[in-house]
Amino acid sequence: MNFDFSNKVVVVTGASRGIGAGIAKGFADHGAKVAITFNSSNDAAQSTLNSLKGSGHKSFKFDVSKPDQVESAMGRIHEEMGGLEVLINNAGITKDQLILRMKPEDWDQVLETNLRSVFACTKSAVKVMLKARQGSVINITSVIGQTGNGGQSNYAASKAGIIGFTKSIAQEVASRQIRLNCIAPGFIQSDMTDSLTEPQKKAILEKVPLGSMGEAQDVANACLFLASPFARYITGQTLNVNGGLYMS
């Protein structure tokens, strides 16, 4: 497949590192103008921005869980970059704990960052896409949102919620040729997995039929496909990128 995103503006939330950075690089490699959003490290965001192929890329710092900040930032992105054709909702956090020890604020923060952000960013982007009568929104969920996981009830709830949200909005905007889909990664190599011990890595890989962890590029490739004309007849779906860990 020859992906061509020339002159397309692609917004990737939580793109200063990890999967988000990989997705940003994937779209930049195929001609897109990429807006990366972040809310923590300016240095990491600048490093990602500097690594992107091509020109016209920009970074925007704001809190994706705050609708007023989202609305303002999305307006700036549209105005400064000249469009908004693709939105990748990738920003997310974890605050793991068993239910009897989980603090209400840890539940709230994960749901706000992981799920409310998808609502706020999608609502803002769809306003632009409706006028253009085209667009693609891709929401990064997780295998944990499909299977659940002990100690991650807040994270699992947020990621499962993304799937239901995506199916609902896909039905609302399909008549305007706007498509919404999810990607559910499994174990992807990252700073977090690099810190695992060898026994921990071995235990994980024993559960993965393909026998290895994925890479950020694997998720980026799935995003490129779903955002491209090759996926013109696909909406409301969840594409699993997990090495066979969960087969729905």
C-alpha cells in the first residue's frame, strides 16, 4: 500500500514519547503535517518534533482532559496548520491499584485523562470535519479494555468506554463520511516494558502466540491504514494489534 497524506493535518494526542511519538513519525514519513500534543515534558515533545520528517509540524501543550483547553487548542491547530483531517486520540495514563485500595482521585484522574479526553477532542475535531464532510478519528484503546486486568479496573473501564464511545459516534457522523475506529494494542515495547525483569518479560511473551512484543511502528502502521482511503468502508471497528494475545 502506498499511503499518501500530503497536505493532510494529523493531530496526535500524547505524542511526546512512546506509541504517540511512533504514530506521529509514521504520518510524517508519509507526508502529513503533524500536530503533536503533550502536557508534561517540553524537552520530550521538542525531541519528537525534531525527529519528524518533512516540514510544517507543530507542538501544542494543553490538558486533554479539560474541555475548555481542548476547544481552544483545536481551534489554534485548525487555524495555524490550515486543516484537521485526522485525529488520533492516544493520550492516556495508568494509576494501578486493587479496588479496595484505590483512591477515588486515582479513579477520577484515569477516567478524565483516558476517556473524557477522547470525548472532548473528538467533539472539537468533528465540528471541523462535519463542515469538510470528511475525516477520520482513531482512538487508541487497549487489550485491557477487552479482557480486564486485576489491579487496573480504572484503566480497563476507561479503555472499554472508548470502544463504546467510538461505535456510538461512528453511527452519528457516518452520513458525512467521517469514520471512527479503535486500535487496541497489546504489549508494545516502551520505557515501561524496558524496566521489566527478564522473568516478567518471559511470563508476558508466553501469553503472546506470535512470541514477541510489538513496536510503536506496528500501531502506527495500523493508524495509517485506518486513516487512509484503503479503509474507506471501515467504521466503528476495533483493530487488535496484540500478536494474538486476545482474539475477538
